[in-house]
Amino acid sequence: MPKSVSETSAGPSGPALSDILLAAAHNVRAVLSGRSLSDSLAQTPAGLRAGAQAISFHAMRRLGLAGELRSALVRRVPPNPLFDALLLVSLVVLDAACAAAAASPAATATAPTTAPATTAAAALAAGDEQKGRQADAAGRVALRRDVPVYAVHTVVDQAVCAAASQSRLASYKGLLNGVLRNFLRGRDELLERALHTTRGRWNHPEWWVRLLERAYPDDWQALLLAADEPGPMTLRVNVRRNTPAELLARLRQAGIEAQPLGAAGIVLARPCPVQQIPGFEQGLWSVQDAAAQQAASLLAPADGMRVLDACAAPGGKTAHLLESADIELQALDADAGRLERVAQNLRRLGLDGPQVSLRCADAADVEQWWDGRPYDAVLADVPCTASGIVRRHPDIRWLRREADVARTAALQRRIADALWRTVKPGGRLLYATCSIFPQEGRVQAEQFAGRHPDALRLPAPGQLLPLPGQGAASLYDGFYYALFAKKP
Ligand SMILES: C[S@@+](CC[C@H](N)C(=O)[O-])C[C@H]1O[C@@H](n2cnc3c(N)ncnc32)[C@H](O)[C@@H]1O
């Protein structure tokens, strides 16, 4: 992030939109060059982060559409990657502004020029809800509740200011102004054409769309749309330190609306910064998706068991296993930096101690780390494409390549086969991934069972899909679980 993107232009009501657009453009550029959005956001100046995050998340969820619009509006992709990213960001923000203005002209005409802007929710609430829904139904733009909305003229003006503020972008300000105004003039037709393309319509890479279409002929469209909804925020209560009822009472006192979910889960009515929720430092809870919370109960550790958590970092399931029973636990991870986060989490939750050992190792290289004493229970929460958690990490779809699916599946197979050697006869192995691609889930589990005649399949949820309208299951991230017992 260059020094010139700073908080110096912050007005009384927050930083200027031009600075936020520029910060979001840096994030989009980072993702397009292969870096994760969270890494890039961590470099965004603190005063710009909230605004830049909202716009960057929205841009990730509309990047296919933005790319199609850009192709229609400029003859070739601009050679300056930061300018290209600024153009893409400006187009998605401008499109949201137009959609909100169509739904509620009065609310958006007065939208401020600095953050915080109004949101699509406010624009719709102040205006004609019905019209807003029609805009959605026409597929013109998803006017979701978290989408930041500014006045149309403000977006054009501030985007041009953003370009003008950077010496290496200043020469593009005329082009940017012209492209954005051409978009406003031809929006209906441009959207019509862009929405006829796979990337423009679904905002995922084409290979990803094809893969889901083949895997889920009835649900692929709903899955792609659900991927653009922000996921719910779910907590897991540290039952060693408090009960779900006690934590719910604390949340209520703090004015945080929440509901119990499953054995130790609590889902918040609205996502909330961790620091605003009471009890984090005291280790009363962790943030953990509801699907991920099923791992501990499926593996069902009992007091005295020897348990292996083979791909443990950052330690969400490690902690849950330790909260569930008095076990001896070995946690492995191949990434030393991430393993440190396991240690931090266990310390915060009061779960560290002589019963836990952490080791940086390749789970597939059993000779390197195993002392030969078999485990009663093994958790193989293997590395995966993370295609099941795109709601929370909307950049993942643009970071993955089609070849990653087969490469990751091969690594998963190597790890699962190696770990099977360490399971005691009569013991269990839980295979888990946060993926919705069958190659990493159903197919992997079937092939594993085929290679290991001593593996007995036990009941497990199989593929969990983040689909709307399915009660509590709608709250889950995309996850896959298969449970095997070793025949004695
Ligand atoms: C899906 S994440 C695990 C999430 C974790 N179980 C939790 O609940 O917080 C997969 C982990 O596997 C680790 N990993 C990747 N390759 C590995 C290998 N060969 N051996 C051990 N760990 C590996 C990654 O560093 C990553 O932390």
C-alpha cells in the first residue's frame, strides 16, 4: 500500500471514498496477482479497512460481471494493473449505486461523499422495496444488505479523484471518467450482454461453474448464488469455562442478538467484530462455523483416549476435541506459522497442558513423527480447495485454478492413506474437508474405502451444502465428512 493512500483526506464523517476505492483497488489487484484478500486487507491502513473490506468483498462477488463490462467498454485490458483494478472496483460500486438509485431515488441522491455510505438495505428501506426486489429478480444486480451504496455522481467523481491522486494513475483519469460515463449511458444494454456470459452471470470462473453443474445438476445455480451471500457468524462455546445458556445471557446483556445452535453453538443475528463480543480474551468462546462444529461429535472422543489431529492449524477443531473430553492429543501441521496459532488459541481457551503436544510435520510422512503407538481416534481435516467457504472468503474462487482440484485430491489421498496406518484396530478416522467438490469429498471417501478393505464406513453427514431454505443446515459452510472404523 503506497504512502499516498492515507488517512489524511479523512473528513469529519470518515475517510474519502476516493481513498477507499483506491485501497479496494489494491486488494483486487493483489487477488488478481495470486495473493489472498485477507493478506492484502491486513496491509490496508486501519482507518480505511472497514470501507475497503466492504467494497473489496463486493468486488470479489461481482468480479466476473465487472470483467465482462470492462471488456465491452475498453478495447483491451489496461496495461497498468492497478488502474485496471480501480476500473473494475469503480464499475461494481457504480452499478450498485445505479441499482439502489433505481430502487430508491430519494435515499441515494443524498448519499454522502465520505464513508460510511448508506447501504443497499437503507436505500431499499427508504424507498420502494418492491422495485428493489424487481431489480434483483431481473438479475441486474444483487442489492444485498451489506453492499455499500453511494450516490451515482459521487462514485464517478471519487473514482476520478482516486486516479488523479496517484502519479502513476493520473494519466488515466480521462479514460476512467469516459468509461464510467459510457457505462451510465449504456448500462441496461451492457448488463444485458454481460449477464449472458457465464462469468458475468455467475461471478465464478467458468471451470468452477461447469464443475458444480456436473456435480449438482439440481442445485448448482442455488449454490453459486448462495456463495455470494455473507455467511452467518457462529460461535462455539468453550464448555470448560461456561455453558451456552450463560454465554447467551452475557450476549443479551451486551445487546447482541443470538440463538443457540446444536450442542455448543450460538449463531449471531448479525456478524459482529470479535472485540465487541464479551468473553473472547477470557476464552469463553471461539468463532467456528456450524458445519465445522460437527467434527468433534462425529469423532466422539472419550476420556482417556489417545487422539491425533493431523492437520490442526489454526486449531478450531483441536480446541473443540479438548473441550469435549479429557484426552491425550497430538496435533500436527505442516505449516510452522499456522501451528503457532494453534498454541495461541489453546492458551486463550485454557486448553494447553501436558496432555497436548504440537508438532510441525508432514502428516503423510508417518516415519517422521509417529512413535508407533496407535491412536483411538484420528481427525484428518485435510488441506483442500476451500470451495465450501467462498461466502466468507469470496476471493478463493479467483485464486484457485482448475488443476488445483486434482492436485489437492492427490495430497488428500496421500495423507488419508498414511494416517490410516496409525489408527488402532477398533479405532476411528474422520475424514473432513471444507470443499463442495466431489473429488475432495464423496469420490475421495469411496476410493479410500476401496483401497482399505479393513475400513468400515460409519454413518456421517457426507456432503453438507450451504443452500438457502434448509433450516439450520442453511447456516452451514460447505463441508464433507466421512467416518471410518478400523475392523479389529
Ligand atoms: C483445513 S486446514 C485445517 C483446519 C483445522 N483443522 C481447524 O479446524 O482449525 C488444513 C491444514 O492442513 C495443513 N497441511 C497442509 N498440508 C499438510 C501436510 N502434508 N501435513 C500436515 N498438515 C498439512 C495446512 O497448513 C492447514 O493448516
